[in-house]
Amino acid sequence: MMNFIKINKVSKTEEVIEYLKNQILTRNLRPGEKLPVEEALAENMGVGRGTIREALRVLIHLGLIERNSSGTYVTESTTQAATHIEPYVYRDIIEVMEVRRVIEPALAEMATVRGDRVLIDRLGEELAEMRSKVEDPDSFLSHDHLFHDLISQAAGNYLFRNFLSSFEDLMSKNQEVVLKERFNHIMPKSLGFHERIYESINSGDKEGAFLYMKRHIDDVESEFAIIAKNEKGEG
């Protein structure tokens, strides 16, 4: 029996999609199992039936569930479908990359000029954690995120940091898709870029900090383009 959660008001449809997708992938909802009716799902999750209906349409499109005259069921083969990137995530990541390409190199440059010793030392600590987590994608990703957050703190621009935090979830999704899909390939490059970014900030080389952050973002974007191409069957 599923243990339902209450869904927050922000991005309700996407949260429902991610929650149900996770239930399917972890086999809490097993292949062939019938889903509760829309009304029951809506009541248990604290959202409207329209939100449930839209989420189910996306899950049907992804091949995770199927609907017939007797109800809605988890498809018999779901593991491969569950690893695909959702269409709305493609759009979001493209937009996130455009923002990151503009903002993050500038933040790295400002962090070099303005960052205090405490924050820069913490940046080095996060880099050390990344080095120690090269066999653990989830932990590596977590420290990657903290590394970038510390740079935004060290830059000392409240508006920039507040702006980035406003779409933090999308940035995390961006990193998750790229790192987890091609982790063994991208991890050495990612670690190398982070080392050069840190070395530049630590030594006061603002031009280097800007350059290596830009190269890092460009590399992440190119990796995502490869994944997107493969997902669309163009590779």
C-alpha cells in the first residue's frame, strides 16, 4: 500500500509526476498494479483533479503507465522509461544553462575579488569532499551544489544570489540529469574544472576564475546536448 505525501503548491503537476515516477521506479507501485482513481489520488496528495489528470497524461506519454477501460495501470516494463528526461525538463534545462552561462563566470570573478578567507577555505573543503566522493554520484552532486553556492556567497551580491536561489530546484535537476546520466565520463572533467576554479579564486586570479567557470558551464551544456540528442534518437 502506498504512503501518500501532501504536495506543495509550487509546480504541483511536476511534483506529482516526480513523486509517482519515483514510486514506480522504486517498485512501491509495481508493474501491472492499478493506480487509485483520479479523485482518490487528488484527495490523498492535496491537489486538484486537474493536476492529477495532467500528471497522468505525462506519465502515459513517458510509457510509465497505461490506461484502459478498467482503469490506469503501471506498465509491465518501466525501468527504461523511468530514466528518460521528461519533455518539460528539456525546456527548463536549456533556460537554466542560458542563465548560468551569463551569471556564474561573473560570480566566480567577483568571489575572487570580494570573497573572505573563511568562505574560500570552505570552498576548498567542498572540493576535498568532491574528490572523496568520486564513486558516489549523489554525494558528489551534493558537494558540487554546495561548491557553487559558496561561490555565490563569496561574490557578495545579494541580488545575484537571491536570483539564483529562486530557481535552485531547476539547477539541481540540470546537474542531476547530466552527472547521473554520464557520471563516469563527466566526473573527471567536472572535478578538474572545479579544481581550477578554486585554485584561481584562492590565488586571486579573477580572469582565471571567470575563464574556468565559463568552460565548466560550456562543458555541462555540451554534455546535456549529447544526452538530449540520444534521448531523441538522433545519435
